[in-house]
Amino acid sequence: MPSFRFEKLTGWQKAVDYADAVYTASEGFPKDERFGLTSQIRRAVVSVSSNIAEGCGRLTDADQARFIEFAYGSLMETVSQLHIARRRDFIEGPSFDDLRNKAEELARILSGLRSRLRKP
């Protein structure tokens, strides 16, 4: 049973699921990318759920919205890195398409959350 407010958020739950999917996909990246793209994409994707959680610890809606914006930026970073992985043939087309579709869904959720927090 969730005990922290962020654990109840669909956006946070989907961000954690997304991080899990990206970790799984990046397991197949070349070993010589361990300190390169593999590390970078994993840090970026973990930052999505981390920023959502950190924002929930802030006292004002404006502060929380700012952390949702950080989460959104990290999500965009992850998508960019997926494009690079795809171009380098580190990830197959169907896996890329699935992860990109999940990113689009998560982006819509984050945008909606940010909009709700920004309303006067």
C-alpha cells in the first residue's frame, strides 16, 4: 500500500515502469557502451520518476510543477538517446517503437499534471 503521495500518482508509476523497460532494452547494448550510452540513458530515465517524487516533497504547486518540467526534460533526453541507440543498431525497430510510444503516453501525463499545477 502506497505511503508516500508520489506513489499514488499514475505518472510516477508509469515512469518507474518506463525505467524498467529502458533498463531491459539497454541490457543488449554493446559492452563498450557501458560507460557511454548505456549509463547515460539509464541515468536519464531514472531521473524521470525521481523528479516526480522530489516535486511531491515541495510545498507549493509552482515548485512541484518545476520538478515535473525537469522530469519531462529527462524523458525527452531519454527519447533522444533511444534514437541514437536505434541508429547504432543497439535496439531493434519494434523495441524502439514500443519505448517511444510509452514515452509519448508518459509525456502526455506529465504535461497534464504540469498544467493542473500551474493553474491559478
